[in-house]
Amino acid sequence: MNEIKTNLKPTFHRPYLWVNVQNSLRVRGLYDTGADISCISEKLFRQLPPPYRPQKIASDKTPNFRSAGGQALPVRGLYEFKIRVNAKFLRHKFWVIPDLNEPLILGIDFIQEHQLWYCPKNKSFAWEGQPNWGQGHLKVCQATTIPPLSVAYLKASIRTEGGSSPGKIISASQMSLVASTRSSLEGPI
């Protein structure tokens, strides 16, 4: 019976990305389009050294939040945090919630305000306007022999799956192809 249940329940990986909070803690944040709000667990909030904790934002209303399962979520307050996501520095308001099942959740409010997109095909994140391509073609400029168990830098031209150049903003890792091999490669790649 357990085998049938395992086969019926598909396994998938939820989209996480690294977030630096208040220039103090680096945590895995869940990218969650199903969450109406962005929130931080009270446990993570308490891990921040007191000088790094932001001030609570005063509010006239007590929010009424529910988990995906429908349970009421107690709230400690709303705070504006300085965060860094994929080398981009931002400020965003997060609700601090005790017993949250994730240390940090980037909800749809964050996603829409800052326009951070997730590509499930490539399992990658990109900011609006940033080139986002995951597959393409490399053409090596000249034939090179790479000795076994070595690393070599090869000059190559890159084209996306659509045949165009990947864009003006290309990282150094995309500009240089690093080939690490276990056997000798001869001739054009």
C-alpha cells in the first residue's frame, strides 16, 4: 500500500532562493505565489542581533491571516527589512509570525512589487528586464584539446534557444565557458 501512495504522490521541489536579511543572516526564502503576504518567522526575527532588528510599524488594525490549511496565524507585527536577493538590495515590509513553517516567505506582494519572476522550466529567478534564458547553443571559436582532469577557458559564442544573443547583461560565468573534464576532448565541441 505504501508503494502505491508513493507512486501517486508526485514529488516536486518548491522554489527557494537565498535571502540576506538586514546584512546579518542568510536564509533560504520560499518564493510563494500562493501567499498573499511576505512574512518572516519569529524564530528568524529573534536570531537577528537586537541592533539589526527593525522597528515595528504602527498599525490601527489587527490583521487576520490564515495558513494554506485554514488555521488562524497569530501576528507579532509588521516590520520593514533591508534584504538582498540575487545581488539586488531592497526594502520590503514583512509580517513577523510565530511558528511559521518557513523562515522567510516571499509572497505575491513582494513578487509583484519587485517583479521577481521564477521560470519552472529552468528553475531560475530573474528580475523584470533582466535576460532570462536557460538553454542555448555554444559555438567554440577554435578547436582545443583539454587534458584529462583539467580546467580550461574557451572562447565561445552563445545563442539562446530562440537563436538570439542572450542580452547585454551577461555574467562572467556566461561569458567564459569553463570545461572540467574526466577524459580528453579533441576536436570541436
